[in-house]
Amino acid sequence: MKNGIGKKIRKAILQKPVRVGDEKKGLVTEYESVATVWAEVNYLKVRSSSNAEFVELLHAQVFIWLRTDVAKGWRIVVDGKTFGIKSTTPEPDDINLGLLCAEVVA
């Protein structure tokens, strides 16, 4: 991938997990917005079958400018959809960070 200038046309919000106390449930994970970044997003639809039902899941391959703090378990919100970050891979150009993401279904 080249440096991606001109391809990062979507604004995205990076969120990190934060463990907070809840009187009823104990510790729960909430997500705190960390930064708004420019992103290149490639959507991938995946079909999964479970108990003879087909479910269409939305995955995304996202490229942002290189950051060292983003990790598996974070979230990224783009185009009004929330995705869980499943893996992060610095690109060989040392400028971009690749994120493999799966849509979070409530």
C-alpha cells in the first residue's frame, strides 16, 4: 500500500476499553473515545451459518496513520457503525496501521 494520501476520506473515532465499577454487575467494560482519525475503509461482508440460519456479518479492513497505542480489543466507529478491532498490523511503509475489524452487534 502506498502512503494512502487521498484514500483516507472517512472520519473515524478510536475508542479504548475502560473497566469501571458497577454496583450491580461488578466490573464492566465501557469504551472511551481517544481520538478522531482519518481512515481508509474496505468493507467485507461475511456469511456465517449457525443452527441452519445464515447471518451476514460486516467486517472491515481499515487503514489509519500509524499509531503505537491502538491494540486488539479497542473499537473504531466509522460511518455510524461500531467495529471491534481484532488485530493491528503496521504496514511495511511505516506510515500506516492496518486494522482488521468486525462489526459489534448489540
